[in-house]
Amino acid sequence: MKRRRRASRTTSVRRFFERERERERDFFETFSPLLLRETKRTHPFVTRLSASSCTKTMGTGGESGGKRRTRRRRRRRKSSSRVFCTTTTTTTIFWVVVATFFFASSLTSSSKSFPKKASARLFDDDDDASLRRRRVLEPILTTTTGAPGPKSSSSSTWTQKTSRLREKEIEFPKETLQLLSEREEGGNGKTATPLSRAAGYFTLNRTTRDAHMFYMFFEHRGGGEGKEKDDTENNNKVPVVLWMTGGPGCSSELAAFAENGPFEVVENENAAEEDRYVLKETQYGWDTVGHLLYVDQPVNTGFSFTSDSSDEARDEETVSNDMFEFLQDFFLSRPELADNPLFITGESYAGHYVPAVAHRAFVASKKDEGSVNLNLKGFAIGNGLTDPEVQYAAYAKYSVGIGIVSAQQGDMVNAKYLETCEKKAKKCNNKSKRYSNATLSRKCVEAVEYCQNIPNDLLQIAAENKGGKPINVYDVRKECVGDLCYDFSPIGKFLNQKSTREALGVGNRKWETCNMEVHEKMMGDWMRDYEPFIPEMLENGVRGMIYAGESDFICNFAGNLDWTRRMEWSGGAEFAKKFSSPFVIDGEKGWTGGEVIQNDDKRFSFVKVSQAGHMVPLDQPKVAQEMLRRFVNDEDIATGGGSEV
């Protein structure tokens, strides 16, 4: 009787797992054979966790006609077999479900909108199983309504565009918008409409999966002068311009509402006290040239956030990977833009961001990596920090050139600090295996702490020469007002208004211009040289432009011109010998906006912008708009004209 009970228990266990195998086979048969092949291709170890594993372990014949040896082996293995097979079945199903998300993207590879894969969307919790399977297997390019944003009210409606990217329309109250004319929004297609403004969050999955990057997207508004570039019937020709503000740790909303966006913040004294700041449409926003995309990065910048410090970025490898993943999902969510030219731009510390992110996208396209082959056409850096060793050496030359210190004073500062600064910078950029990453990061921090003595001493001397009056490091023509030498308080007050937070879907998150904790975390990256990322892109047809306002001290044109002249690439010798040409804005009126140095084939250019400081689009909006228009349309930067992209 005992043996029979044991046999019946064994049989019961066997029948249980036979039923599990039946369910597993039904699960596989529900999906197409293509899905199974894709699963085995992308996750080969799944094949080792198939139902055959359980069959092999448990056997399929039950008792072997009274063979005690077989029964003993089965009894000894019974306990471990239960665990193994249960885990096997569960793991198999788990990985197959994971694989469906990858496969769903690849099913629409024949779509004209995508070079490779289409977007996938999340399942709603109340969907039945058949609907879920149907959504996976069908090429889905539409979206579903998702949950509200972080800490937002229930009235905020989000759309889950991909599994990691959610978005909502930016619905600014009509009474807070001042348009350039009396036309209603969307009346003639030349101004932004509620559907053409969007804000969203992208979820990073590096560590906690609770890190979220905030972005804003403004569709092409049209406008600008020169050749007619505004025909949106050829929408695939309209460039997508990505902008990243520097810092590190400063928000891109600063540029969106103070430099090159479709709106600027103004005070309306007639409005209610809590919403007294409104938006006024700009004439020269960069959305008149292309679709405009702003991102708050690294995480914890602006409206971006994380719940764990382990998600924070400390180097450009992290920054570039995060941005690459974001761009993948962004274009998955907008397949109609997937083939459009992409231009990666930024300012200040984006002299690090732009080369790193652009090179990451460039390499990925060469390797056919990712769901979308990003159509990278160019990159532009404004008053950037790209090659610190060269740029720190130029501080004295620039200071002497604009007359804030004497030649003798400049030489004295260089004699005191420059040689050691250059040695420390070289150690920071030593990529041999001699140093660990932690050691190298410490050496980079030591380098910036020491090299910073050069601009600090020059500024101290310059202030003494002016009777103790401090120099505005962002614009030597102006007095320094506030922490950043600019008064951006209206932007902060506008972004922290209740109506603005609701429009953007950011809930109760408080916006600040710059996050100094993010800034400090990136100090190990400060003295890294990102000029070496550029030549390979230029050699392969990616257009580059470096521009600088002539009155900026901190990332001055002299230092930027020096590193561009020294850069080694096939067009380097030609570029180094080139003389500057006038940057003609209006030939009939004799209006020039600065000087341009560029190769004959227009692959690489340097623009010194007159009457501008660190923020060129803020100081010279028309000049900046025309510069961008010529750049993205493959025209001669100095004179305009040429073939389109």
C-alpha cells in the first residue's frame, strides 16, 4: 500500500507537470512560428529552458513495471525535479513574453516609416488575453492612454507612446498665450497648435528603473527668411533639432523660454497673482527651422528626477547611452519622423554632451544598432567646453585680446599655472590601463581644481583693473546680475505656476535653473577631451559647426577656435589655413553677424558671432536663426545658398 501511495503521488506529480506542459504548448501555439524563431534567435538560452527540459528530468513513462531501481532514482530526484520544472516553465514563459515586446517592434520592418522596427505599446490592465496577444502580433503605431505623470493630478492625461516613454499634449491656457498676430492657433499652419506641443517622460532602466528624463517637443512652426524651407508637404525634409543645455546640471527649459524656443516668458500685470507670467510667441525661435526637441539631462536636471542616487550620471558614457535610448523611443513614438535629418545641438557644457551623444548615434547607425537608424546629419556646439586642455590655455590670450588684463599680467598667470595644468589634463585623458576608472576620475577632479586657478586669477586681476567691479564671465560687456549673471527668475516663476505644471504634467515637482548636485557629480568628467569624437563623424559626411559669441569669457571664441584649428582630420590642414569671411545676414543692408571659417566642402565651420555673449540665441536671435537655417540646409554659412539636405 505504501508503494502504491508513492506511485500514485509520483503519478500525480507527473500528471501535474504534463498539464503544465500542455499549457506551455498552447502558449507557444498561440503565437506565430516567427515569434518562436525570433525568441530563440534573440534569447538562445530560452531553448534550454523549454518543456523538453522537464520531460527529460521527470520522464514520460511513469512507473517502469516494478523496476525498483528506477523508482528509487525518481524518489531521490522528485523534490529537485519539482523545483527545476516549475522554475523552467515559469522562466520560459517569462522570456517568451519579454521577447514578444522585441518581436512586436520588428513585425513592421516593412513599414515605410521605419528603417527597421515599429513602435510597441503597453497593455492595459483590463485587456483580455486574446486582445493582448493581438496587440503584440499586430504592427501597432497608435498609442494608448496611460497613467498620469509623477505626482500629477488625475486630470493630467498621459499617452503611453512606448513601453518606456509617456507623453501628453502641452495645453497652456489660451489666456496665457500672446501670439504674434490675431490669428487663432492652427489657423494657417504657421503657428504652434495644441497638438504640436508635447511634454513627456522617458524611463531609464540602468539601475532602479525609477529614473525619468523630462522632454518637450515643438513641431515645426514654419517661418524664417531666405529660400522657402517651410513647405511641410515635404515633412520628411524638416529636420529634427535636439537641444541640450549645459551646466552640467542646467535645465533645457532655460533655452526653450529664454533663447531659441517658440515662446518667451513675460509678465502680465492683468493676470491673476498666481499666474501673472504668460508666454509670448517669438519671431526667431528655432522651431521656425525644424522640429525642436528639448531634454532635461542628466537625470535630476530640471523636471527630470530619480528616486535613487545610483541613477545619477557621472560621465559622458552614461549621458550618451541614456540619450541614445531616449532618441530610439522618441522616434519609435513618431514613425513619421524616423527618416528625417537629425541635428544634435547644445551650449556650454554641451561641448561635452554633443560630441558624445552624436558619436553614440553615429556608431550605432554604422553597426545597425537599435530599433531606428538615426539619420544623423550634423552637430552644432555653441560656446562649448570641448577640449579643456587647449581652452584653458587660451584664457590669458582672450583676456589680453579684449583688454581686461595686460599682456604682462596674462603671461604672469600662464607662467604660474599653465604647465602644471596641462600635465594634469593629460593625466585625466590618459586612456591606458594604468589607472582604474576611480583613480582616473580623481585625477580629473584634481585637474579641474588646479586649472581653475587660471580663469580665477585672470578675473581677479580684471576686477582690480576695473576698480573692484566683477567681470560678467558670460558677457564681458554687461554687469553681472544674480547667481548666473542673468535674471531668469521670470522663467522659474512661470514654470512653477500651478497652471504651467498642470500643462506640462509635472505635478508638484519644483523647477530650478541648475541642479548643483548634478554639477558636482559630473566634475570627474569636466577635464575630459571630447574633440577626438568629432573627426570620424566629419570623415563620414556628418556636418559640424562650432559657434561662439565674441563677448563670452568662460567658453570664449579664442579657445574654441584653437581646438578646431588643431583638430586632426582629412580637412584639418585646409581648415587651419583658412581666413575668415564675413557672416552676411543681409547683403543689401550691409548687415553682417560675425565671421565664418569653413572648409570648401562646408563639412566643418567655425562662426564667431558679433555682439553676443555665452548665449548667442538670446543676444542675437535673428543671426542664430539664420545660422541654423543655413546649417541644416547644407548651405554656405557665410553667404547662404547651396543644396538642401
